[in-house]
Amino acid sequence: MPNIKSAEKRVKVINKKTAENRAIKSRIATYAKKFKLAVENKEVENAQSLYNEVVSLMDKAASDNVIHKNSANRKKAHYAKMLANLNK
């Protein structure tokens, strides 16, 4: 434990932000998993709506620096390709 009061506050703030970031990443992973499952089961309409949701979540997370923007763009491109192949 830190001895200085400001360091104690930083520990609290960091723990809170870590929990928030973990929750955001978990939500993205959950929607990504649902999207992949919908693509696997060839549910076009469901996959499209889940794709929109996961892309939105990734954009928000990338803008808040929860995940890196290049990582978000790479995953979005991968999911878009999966969706395009499903529509063929």
C-alpha cells in the first residue's frame, strides 16, 4: 500500500478504471462470440444486427483508448469479411 495520500487515490482510480475497461472488453467479446455463432449458423439478419453492435462497441472502446484503434479496425475488417461471405 502506498504511504502518500495522492498515491492512495491513484490506486483507487486505477482499480476503478481497470474494472471499467475489463467490463467493456468483456462486453465486446460477448457480442463478438454471438456474432461468430450467428455467422456459423447462417443467420443473416441476426448476424447483421450483431455486427452493427460489435462494431459500435469497438469504435467506442477505441475512441476511449480501451483497445488500440488498429486492433479494432483489424477485427472489424475480419468480421465484415465474415458477414460478406455469409451474404454470398
